[in-house]
Amino acid sequence: MTVPGLRERKKQKTKAAIQRAALRLFKRQGYEETTVEQIAAAADISESTFFNYFPSKEDVVIYDEYDPQIFAALATGKHDEPLAKSIEKLIGALGGLFEADHDAIYERAKLSLEVPELRAHAWEELEKARDLFRSIIAARTGHPASALAVRVISTAFVGAAFEASLEWVRSGGKGNMIDLLKKAIDAIGFYGMLDRLGSKASSR
Amino acid sequence: MTVPGLRERKKQKTKAAIQRAALRLFKRQGYEETTVEQIAAAADISESTFFNYFPSKEDVVIYDEYDPQIFAALATGKHDEPLAKSIEKLIGALGGLFEADHDAIYERAKLSLEVPELRAHAWEELEKARDLFRSIIAARTGHPASALAVRVISTAFVGAAFEASLEWVRSGGKGNMIDLLKKAIDAIGFYGMLDRLGSKASSR
DNA sequence: CTAGATTTTTACAGTCGCTCTATTTATAGT
DNA sequence: ACTATAAATAGAGCGACTGTAAAAATCTAG
């Protein structure tokens, strides 16, 4: 983990600039109505360069520069507390992130959920979260990550997160995302699922 | 609901023929490696005609000629039994369909779940089921279909179905889809969710 | 059965996302 | 400054998909 050099930082800046330009265009004239050529022009780069930074047009919406850090943080959670507690903490931590960059997150979420093409890929993105979740639950409960129960519960969780996001976007980003998420996992009795999964999950 | 005329039946036959030709090619040489031009040639139609029948290449995998009937049957379920019972029946009925056309369903499911591009759209398809489900639960429990709890529970159910399908495909179509689905909804405590949703759902 | 209306199929041109290759330009370390 | 390396770009090309207009098949009336 060495400090990123000047070169790397410049790349990150360019990437962010492309994303900003793209989101501005998407907001003004719509996602489908915006061409990659236009984005490149707006960001003052060539179309080729666009594809150097983003493998596809969709990725410019999906990409979140903080994601890797979040994922890394999740993967290295403490093992000396009940799983349910860890998850509560995790939800709280997510809340902070939402507030930090509210407007950009809202715009991206809105696009991801309202443009059909993107919505499909939003689910792919959720699957990454699901897989991470799956390995966490597996590690903590002793069940194999491949167990159907573990998979289904992980999917239920990201499904709840998905619905909460939908609700949040529907509210114009005005609602409290964390509250919504809590209500969602409450409605499916998420903590009950963990309990049923095995004593290791709920006690320690 | 008039009987479909000769013309309409011919169209259905053509559509089925295109799908068969396409699936054969996909199986032999892969989805991405197969071009619409090739499908058209194999089905002995022009590329234009292909797009007359299927709005996109993906739809040729997703399309199921029996879907409309299934959806219609679901939407008109009886209202004089507990919701949980209706759902159990529904699951049983699905089992019959699976056995009836096992091989074709397996091929399509395999493609849908293993080709990334298709997998994303498989989720879109699941959302249709979710919405139908949502309206059924709402109608039976008296909750508005827009209620977060109703949405989340519906999503949890299709999520479970999704995981069960994954497992089924992983088993090479050898497993019992219905058993898997039952295990999946058991793991998330699906019937408990319905109970918590309101007494109307579980008693009558 | 034929003429005209309608529907279906097709050819064709064009757009857009995306890939690949080769060339030029910028940067890093010596 | 010199060279290895990486980044940006131009350009050709592919495949999915759209739109338009013409050709072929099918249906309906007289």
C-alpha cells in the first residue's frame, strides 16, 4: 500500500472529471440521448480515452471512487462481536457516506434505478455486495459460503437495500436512507434469519 | 379472448422457430459469439424480420411462450384461502411447468444466469414477477402495494427464487427446483414475514 | 378469381457503443 | 538530455439496433 504517485492522482482526477461531465450531460439531456462522443467532447478528451477510463458508458454512472475503500473496510471487520452488531454498525457507517456526498450519490442512484438499461446493471453491482456479504456471514457462522441458506439470506439483504434505495430515490433523496434500510431489513426479519442460521451468529 | 386466427398461429410458429434456431447456435458456439445475422440465416429469415419478432438479441433467450398464461393464472388466484396456502399451491404448479419442458427451460436458465449481459436482464424479468407478487400480497393483506414492507417482502421472495434457480443450474438441472425453492423461502422465513404483515394474511 | 387493401418480409442506409491496432505525445527515472 | 514506459489519439471495423421505403405474401370484396 504505497502512496499513490503524481501520475496515479492525475488519472483519478481525469476519471472524476469525465464522470462529472457525463453526469452533467445525463441530467440535462438524458442518458440515452447522450452519446459517448459528446461526453468525450465535454471532458475534452478523445473517445478512445473515454474507453481507457471506463469500459462502457454504463460504468461512468456506476463507478464510485470510494467503493474500493468501502469494500475493503467491510471485508476486514472485527470478529469479536455478534454478527448482527457488526451489520448494524455497517449500516450506520453507510449513513455517513451518504451524507458526505449526497447530491452526486443521489444523481447516480436516480439514473441507476430509472434508466432501464442501467437498472439491470445496478443489480449486477448489488451482486458484488451480496458476495462480500456472503463471505462475511459464512466466515462468522461457520457455514460454507456456498450453502443455500447463506446465499439466500445475503440476497435478501441486498434486495432489501435495493428496495430501500428505490424508496429513497422516489422521495427525491429527501428521506433518510438509513431509516429506510432499517425498516426494510426489519420487514423481512433479517436478524431472525441470522439467528436461525446458527448460534454462532447471534451469540459470542 | 377469441381464438387466435390462422395468421396469429403462424406468427407464433415462426417466433418459436427463431428461438429454437438461436438457442441451438448459442449452445454450440456461445451467446456472444453468435451474431443476429447467423440466427437469421439459421432460421431462414432476414435480419430485419428477426427484429420484428424480438426487440433485441437478449429477448430471444428471455422469451417464454407460456409466460402470459402463467401470469394470468397467478393474477386470478382465489381469495378464499390463506395467502400462504395460495403461494404453496403456486409453487407446486410451477413444478409442473418445469417438468413439462425441462430441457428448453434449463438451457434458457443456464444462459440467463451465466452470460453476464443476460443475467442483468434476468433480474429485470424477475422484477415483473415481483410486481405481480406485490399486487397479490397487497390485495390479500389490505396493505397498499406501495408499502415498503410489501415491496421488500416481494423482493425477498423473488430473490429466493433467483438463488434457487442459480442452485438448480449449478446442479446441471438435475436437482429438484421445487425443493430448492422451498428450502430457499424457508431460510428467509418467508411465511413468518407474511404473518408479521398482518392477520389477514395468515388467517381467514 | 381477381383487384385492391393490408400485413409481413426484406433491403439498405445510418447511428452508436465498443474493440483493436498503430502512431503520437507526455512523463519518470537515469 | 535520453530512454523506457505509459497515456492519448486517430482511424478502421464489427455488431446490435433503428428507420424508411420497396417488394412479397396474404386477406377481403366484388
